[in-house]
Amino acid sequence: MREVMKKMDIEMKLRGFEDRCRHNGLKVTPQRTAVYKALIGTDTHPTAEKVCKIVRQDISSISLDTVNRTLLTLAEIGAAFQVEGTGQPRRFDGGLEDHQHFRCIKCGKIVDFHYEPFDNIEIPVHLQGQFQIMRKTVYLEGICQTCSATTSS
Amino acid sequence: MREVMKKMDIEMKLRGFEDRCRHNGLKVTPQRTAVYKALIGTDTHPTAEKVCKIVRQDISSISLDTVNRTLLTLAEIGAAFQVEGTGQPRRFDGGLEDHQHFRCIKCGKIVDFHYEPFDNIEIPVHLQGQFQIMRKTVYLEGICQTCSATTSS
DNA sequence: TACTATATAGGGCTTACTCTTATATTCTTA
DNA sequence: TAAGAATATAAGAGTAAGCCCTATATAGTA
Ligand SMILES: [Mn+2]
Ligand SMILES: [Mn+2]
Ligand SMILES: [Zn+2]
Ligand SMILES: [Zn+2]
């Protein structure tokens, strides 16, 4: 059943996260775990503010600063990353598998997508010599269907 | 001779820019022209602040707000774009030909590069139906040589 | 259980950017 | 070419994200 699988998946990720913290000399705190859980529980590439709101359902006293700090920490230890893009409030992604993003320049929505040729692009050797590459992604920008429909009045 | 070609190229771009302004019902002001010129005169993906400094060599009284506003205007009329990436101060690019970016997460440097297979990626049909795509780029993130050298102490 | 190192909450601070308004400039049309 | 209408600019105040500081709290450990 789907739900059961999902729960197992989350449990596994949480276990991995705790290990990752320990390996990096970081304490496993309820706040950290909750932020991580909130992040992997959505595919909306949320802002710190948004994550904070979610986490406060469990830990009502968590501060926005802690959420911010924690999200940066997650990125540092490789448990998440900051989404590329151009918006003001920084956005995060807990999806570590290779995938691509489309961003709507009207509403700011960021949509995940997969496409074999993009997921599997190979970095050419001359660049590998020049840079130590840690992330690669195909980034598309434009207008989503909702916004297209709304605008054309 | 290189210099002469460069000058002709700039002249052509400026002419095109003025046309683009008029077609969009925008007045051609010294400030706008200067901001545009500054932007196409660099490949460093500058911030508004940086552009402002450059422009002030010509127009010492230009305000940072005008530079900001103008850069956004350039993006709106398609004479430039905001660079994807994750940094705080927004950065701009006047290079409209297909090209890709590498961004160093240590020093924030953004480097242009070309690679045929990346420059020519085709957007799959199922995405074209879903989104109106206005820009595509391969975005790489990592650590540049300078920062690699510095860090490994 | 007690100790040490690290994390958090809260609040103030900084900085990039946006908004407002009075003045200046472009562009049009007579 | 002069005058008028529409738009742009400069300056400064306002806003919001996120960073920094410090006293208190908590996790890991012995
Ligand atoms: Mn994603
Ligand atoms: Mn570029
Ligand atoms: Zn949209
Ligand atoms: Zn670097």
C-alpha cells in the first residue's frame, strides 16, 4: 500500500539524516529533525517562512531564525540544497535525486520534472578540470499554464 | 582589427536597444542607455550596485534606484535577464545568446561557458505543452579553482 | 548524574530592494 | 521649434529577508 511505503521511506530518510548529523558532529535536535521532515514532506520548494509555519504545527515555539539556520545547515551537510532561481526569499529542496526545475516568472512556482536526457547529462572533461562540480541541473524559466490562462484576458 | 569590430558590435546593439525601447513605449534616456551599455560591456553578471558604479563614471548623479529599476526594465523587454542562482544581491546578464553558467558557492563568481550539447538542448514536447518556456540553461554549481586552491591549506 | 559543547529563542541590526513624490526629461504635435 | 502630456529620475523613507548577539536550554558523554 502506498501510505505504508511512504512511511517506511520517511523513516529511512530520517535514519539517514541522523547519521549524517552525527558524521558531521552535529547534534540531533527536535528542531533539526522537524525542519528536515517538513522539507522532505513537500515538493513545493518552500521558503524558510513556509517551513517555519509547517514545523510550528509540531514545535510551536521554534524561531524563524532557527529554521533559517537549520536550512542552511542542511545544505552544508548535503541533506538539501538551495534552489537556483531569481526570487527574493530563498527557497529550499530536499529532493536529492537528479531532477530539473521549471520556474514561473509570474507566480514564482517551481515545478519538478524529469526527462531522461536532462537527468543524465554528462559534464564535459574540460569543465571537470576547471571546476569541482557539486550540482548540475537544467533550469527552465517561463510562464505556467495557470498564469497563461489568467493573463490572456 | 578587434577593437573596431567591438565598437561596431556595440553600436549595433545600442541601435537595437533603442528600437526595443521604442517598440515597448519606453523613452530612450541617457540613464537607460548607460545601464544597458554597462551591462553588455561585462561578462561578470554584475549586481545593481556594481552596474551603478560603472555608470557613475559617465553619469555621476544616477541613483541606485534608477539602476535597479532600469535593470528590471531591461529584463522585462528582453534586453537582459536576471541570472539564476542563489545569492542575495540579484545579478544580471546582458548576453542573450544561448550559454551556460557555473557558479562558485564559495566566492559567488558566475562563469559563462559554452558546450554544444548544452547550448542545443531541445525542450521535450510534453513540457512545451505544459509551460510557455522563455529561457533554458544548464546550471552548474560547485567550487572554482581559485577557491579550491585557497581552501586546501 | 553531571559536565561540556553545541543549539535555540528572541530581539536588534544590516542590507537589498521597493515605494513615494517632487522635479526633470523625452517625445509628440501644432 | 515651442509647448504640452506622458514618462523617467533622484532622493529619501519604508519594508522584508535574513544575519548577529547573547542568555538560556539541551544533547551527547563519561
Ligand atoms: Mn526540486
Ligand atoms: Mn552569462
Ligand atoms: Zn505561474
Ligand atoms: Zn570561487
